[in-house]
Amino acid sequence: MANIQGKIISPKILKGFRDLLPESMIPKKRIIRTLEQVFESFGFSPIDTPALEYTEILLGKGSGETDKQIYRFEDHGGRDVALRFDLTVPLARFVSQHYSELVFPFKRYHIAPVWRGENTQKGRYREFYQCDFDILGSDSVNADFEILQVIRNGFEAIGCKDYIININHRKLLNAILAKFGEEARSQKILQTIDKIYKVGRDEVVRILVEDEGMSADTVNGILTTLRLNENFSKEGIKGKEIFTVLENLRDEVEDKVAAEELLTVFRNLEECGVLEHFAYNPAITRGLDYYTGIVFESFITDRMEFGSVCSGGRYDNLTGLYSKNIVPGVGASFGLDRLLSVLEDKQMFTKKNSVADVMIFNLDDSLIAKYYLLAEKMQAAGINCEVVSSKSKLGNQFKLAERRQVRYALIAGGDEFEVGKYNLKDIFAGEEKKAISIEEIISEIKENKKVNV
Amino acid sequence: MANIQGKIISPKILKGFRDLLPESMIPKKRIIRTLEQVFESFGFSPIDTPALEYTEILLGKGSGETDKQIYRFEDHGGRDVALRFDLTVPLARFVSQHYSELVFPFKRYHIAPVWRGENTQKGRYREFYQCDFDILGSDSVNADFEILQVIRNGFEAIGCKDYIININHRKLLNAILAKFGEEARSQKILQTIDKIYKVGRDEVVRILVEDEGMSADTVNGILTTLRLNENFSKEGIKGKEIFTVLENLRDEVEDKVAAEELLTVFRNLEECGVLEHFAYNPAITRGLDYYTGIVFESFITDRMEFGSVCSGGRYDNLTGLYSKNIVPGVGASFGLDRLLSVLEDKQMFTKKNSVADVMIFNLDDSLIAKYYLLAEKMQAAGINCEVVSSKSKLGNQFKLAERRQVRYALIAGGDEFEVGKYNLKDIFAGEEKKAISIEEIISEIKENKKVNV
């Protein structure tokens, strides 16, 4: 890899893109693996689709905003191609194309990067990961319930305890609007209500009255029906009150299906003993127009300001653009990068620049094979071992272990191997155990191996 | 996601790109996870770099062939950008850019897709995964030894038993050429010898004599020194013979360093009891010009025709293009897609379209919460459970389980929950156990859960 011209090319990266050093990539990988395990534990299977697709496929649905952000170009064969900007459009294309090969309900997850050339700001990148899971081909409310269970299990598995999953139903919102004869304006009203946490109740009233020309009575009626009074809680309606409120709403509206569906979901959550993590939140509408049933957003309760870290909902037909088959579904997406920011902010993982649990010091190059034989025993027990490849002074090897943030050092020379007893230094605690067996070493390290996320 | 125009866009994918359905993605993910575990067990940490980089960065080193294949375009900001075509150039840029933040020796792995717009042919794709691991900043022969150990552990962990890792050393090849006064022509000679398995010994002699104008005596002398006689073995030199051959070669050449390094590596492999998986193969030269030390290729012995599934070697300086710091290293790359083809050809995994181990049938929608509470117990034991979301006839649910290739069905109605005993059908074996506890069910499923790759 010599540089023929001798000229140095300045090593730099595109704006809005990132390198992930081990200290960032280690926790990211752990969270991805944890979520994958949760998805699979419910029978969701992994799929993959290409990063590049025909632009025509990707823009079929895209909003004007997305069109401008897409990385689009002409390939060697003169084809108009683009990098995917989400995982939903490729999923719609995938399901349409492989419809006859798939077994429905089709439960898939897909964790992969997407690209958007949008303006960069804090926490916004041009390359970021999406982490989607969906149940396709089922219109059962039990599928909605399952998606919520997966989200809850996801938070639990990554060690989050303080989270709230806010639920609403687009059809219940519309039933309420219908009661006030405002169904036609549904989209605009829901988009405005969706902003109530950000702009406040008064501003929502002002927009709907002044900009939309609705009567103040109607607006107040709708908001009151939605329990969005002056003192509404951002955390939504919780516990037993959920059932009272939803039963009342059901009785107030003509189309009772949505309220009944929500009641079923909440009753099942209660029976599973997990109701405390869920709320009925009438202000959650999900601006995106393709949701048609249940919708939800999830927050870490002591970090509400980070916004929703897992959102989703039900849609009537995923594949309308690419196929005549009607495929209803329900799904959600963890915002992986945002979730990582929250966990980092909560100091839920120690930043480490190495995965190694123990470093085997090299006191003598002629002992290398023996060091690796010791490593093999520890590796078989699930311990990550780094053997120091170059012999150097003990002090230097300790310094290396410290810079690596590796907790243990296993120190052994020829004498130790003769008797099969080794020295283990706990660098963090500053303690050393002398002349102990490899079995003792393994149990000591395993006991202290923090299950860091 | 409604289609406003009502026009159907034909769902299609770019030539040379692939969708991975669950039956392909499940084994791929398992192999990736297995290799990640192996890498981490030796203290290699994960990193990530952007898919898009400045073209100038990527082409700094690229050969003319690569230049033509690269996906290159102008982004929204008028920047000349391109998709990475390998993980080595981004690594060189990464190490140069983050030099002061990294702890050397820096041990990293990186598993990610790369893109090349090359002509498609069987088994060649325009988007494919690379799976690289390297030790940077160490010139120790023990680092070479470790990379070989990682490869061996990788094959063992994915369940391959019949593999051979062929080793050679560029400096030993050059020392032999020097003996014949042919050092200057080194690159051409090594590239020709590299083809000996494909074209045969006679053709190698013909090329070097007729095309290169070397004397037949010299060519034969070199090939004889390299033990590439008429009856040379494609599997290289194995077992104790390795030491005899290398000791003789060391005595024959002037620069003995390379032979000594190889002897050290092979002695350590012998002491670790794994020599049987390694060979000294004098015909392996690795055409790429940046290797400067040990080089190696790995084959599945009963599928030699698939070519090397893991190759690599040592290089003097990774970062020459982007930095004045000298960073020597050694590393290798598993050819993930090729490895998957070999394992598929060897029928080493059952193709399944679902990760679920058991399907919990839905006999009654009012039991949904109870089904999920049962699932929770099984999930906690590492069993993947799919609850059938829509109640339907038993026959339909069995049909679904069969199409999913799920082995077990757990069948329970209100009566079963009353007594806490359930029915478990082993669909593959056609056997049913009636009225057993959830603990019995868990142990039955776990026992039969095949550890498929």
C-alpha cells in the first residue's frame, strides 16, 4: 500500500458521516444483538435488501422532502439508481416481488443503514441505522398487541426500566372528528394536535381556529373529548383510568371498532402484568399519512426531551404501489442512534475501547503457544482474551492494559506454567491473586464480567 | 402508502444485487455472529466507517480495474463521492485520521457490505459483504500467529472440520529469487507462480521462459527450490515435513529471517496441537502487491474448487497514502458469501424460513395474554416462540407451522390452562405429548434445538 507519488492525501470524512471507534461501536453492536434476540424470540426472521435500488422504486412513495434528500445517480449501465432512504419502501418492494415465496403472516426484522442528504445538525446524520420489525398479512389486533410486547421486551432486554409506550388509534381519532363533523379536515387537525406537546394547547387552538377557520367551540369540543384539557399530562392516561376513558369514548362515538380494539390491547397488557409501561395518549397521532389503525411512540421517561425512541403503527396496505395484492400490517422501528444517545446520556454503559476481559501478558516469546492454550480455556468459558504479542517490560504491558481499559491481567512465566498456577491482577481494584489455577481465574473473571449493554 | 395515481410500479431489483429472504439471511446472520464472537474472544473490537467516502480517498490506492468498477457520483454539495469497494482503504484512512485516539496494537474487525460495478457472473455480486480483521501497529511474528489462530477458530466455530490454511512468506520467496539473481523480476515471477494450480507447472515454465525471457535452468531451479516439482501437491507441505523443508530452505538462502519466522509460527501451531490444519505452501504468493511478509489462503478441503475462503497477510505500512506514521500490520478477510456457498453446497445448514422453534396455536382469542405468558417462559429459556395471532381451524394452524418449517406446536385451550398442562406436537417426528408441564416442554424443545449454523 505504498504511495507511489509520495504525496499524502489528507484523511477526511464526508460531512454528516461518522466513523465509529470501538468505544462507540461496542455498545451499538451489543444493542443490535440484544434487539435481534428479542425479535427472534417472537419469531421475527431477518431479511436483507440492497442499499441501491432503481430510483423509480424508491421515489414511488417519497414525499417531496425525501426526493430532495435522496442520494441519486446514474450507474455504469446508465440506470437511474439511488441509495435507500428508509427500510419501509424497500420492504414494500420486497414483499410485492417475493409475494408468492413468502409465508404470511410474514414477520421480518431488518437492521441496516439508510442515507439522506439532509442538512446536518446535532444528532442528525446523513447515514444512520434503522431497526424495523413488522408483521405483514395480518389484520388481527393480536398482531398489534405483539408489536407492543416486542417493544417492551426490547427496552427490558437493553436494561431500560423507565420507559413509557404511548398508544393511540387513528380510527378512534377519526371517529371523534366525525362526531364533530370534521372528518374531512382529519389530516390537518391530526397533524396540528400531534404538535401539542411542542407548541402547547393554546397554540393548537389558535392554529385550528385562525389558520383553519374552525369554530372555537368545535376545537375545544374535540380537545375536551380527547382529554386534552389545560392540565393534560404529557405521559398520557395510565393504569385503570385507561379503561374508564376508553369505555366512555366508545360510548360517545358512532364507530366503536377502534375503541374496542384499544380496550382489547390494554386488557391483554394488563393480564400480562405489564400495563404500567403503557399509556393511552390521545395526542399521539403520527403525522405520516400511511397509518390507518393503532399508532404508538415510546419514550424514556427521564429523557422525554430526546423524543420517541421507538414508533410505529398499523397500515391497511403496504404494497399498493408495486402490487395488486393487499397486504395489511403493523410494525415499529427503534431509532437506534437516538436510543444510543439516551443510554449514553444516562451513563448506562462504560465506554471501553476494547472487548477484551483479560490480557495475558507476554513475559517470554517462547511461551506464546502456552499463552494461547490458556486463552483457549478462557475463551471456551466465554471470556475474551488478548495475548500481548510483543514481549516488553511489565510496566509497559500494564500501561497497555490500562489504556485498553481491560480489567484483568494474567501474568505467568515459565515457573508458573511448570506448576499450573498463575497470577491474576485485577487492575481496576488494584488487587492481585497469586498462584491460582486457571479454573479459579475463569470463575473470578466470569463473576466480575459486567453485563454491560 | 396508498398509490395516488393507481399505477403499479413493477417491483424489480438492480442486476448484480440481491434480496436475502429469511432462508438465506438466517444462516448468514448466524455465521456473522459466530465470527464476531471468535474475533472478540481474541480481543478484536468492532469499528464502522461510512459507506460513502470522498472519491479521492478511495482511489488513492485503487488499481485501474477498481477505478472503473467504483460507484462514483456528485452529491448535493457538488462533492465527488463514491461507495467503498473494500474495507482496507477505509481502514487505512480511519487509522490515519484517528491515529492519536487509537491504542496500538489496534485490533479491529469490520463486517460490512462493499460495492463494485463489475460484470456479474455466477457467485459474483455488485454488493457483497467483507469480513476483515487486522492487528495494526505490531511487527511481531506472534501477531501473524494470532491471525492464523483466529482463522482456525473461525472455521471450527462455524462447524467446518475439513479445512486447510496454506501459508507462505513473501520475503522467503524473494530470498529464493535472490539466490537466482531474479529479485528484480519478483513481482512478475510471483504472479505467475501464483497461477500454478490453475494453469499447471508446464505453463508457468513456458510463461517465464518464453514471455519473460528467463533461462529454463533458472526457472526450473526456482521451482525445484520451491518444491514445485512435477508431482507437487495442491495441499502444500504438511506435518513434520514442514520443518525439514523450511530448515533446508533457511540453510539455502542468504536472508534467513523469513524462514525463521515461518518456523516459529509452525512450531507454535504444533505446540498448540493444531498443525494438522496448516500447510507450508510455496505456491501461495497472493498477487496483490501490498503484502510484504507472511501470506495465507484457506480452503475447505472437499471443496477446493470454490477457491480460498479466507486470505490475508502482513504488510509493512497500511497508512502510507494518508499519513507519515508507519503502521505495519497483519490481517485477513473471510469471504462471507463464498463461505456461505460452500456451506450450502455441503448441506451444512437446513434452509428454514423462520427462526421460530415453536408455534403456540391460537384456539381462543380470549387466551392471547395467557399464550404470551407461556411464550415469556420459553423465551427466557432461549426458545423462539411464535404465537399465532389469528384464531383459525387447527388444520390451518398446522399448515402454517409446516410452511414455516417450525418443528413444535404447543396446543392449549382453556382446559389446559386450568390445570397448567399443555400438549406439544413434534411436527417433524409426528409425535404428540399430551398434558405436560411448561418445564417439560422447555426441556424437550431445548434438547432438540439443533445448533444449526
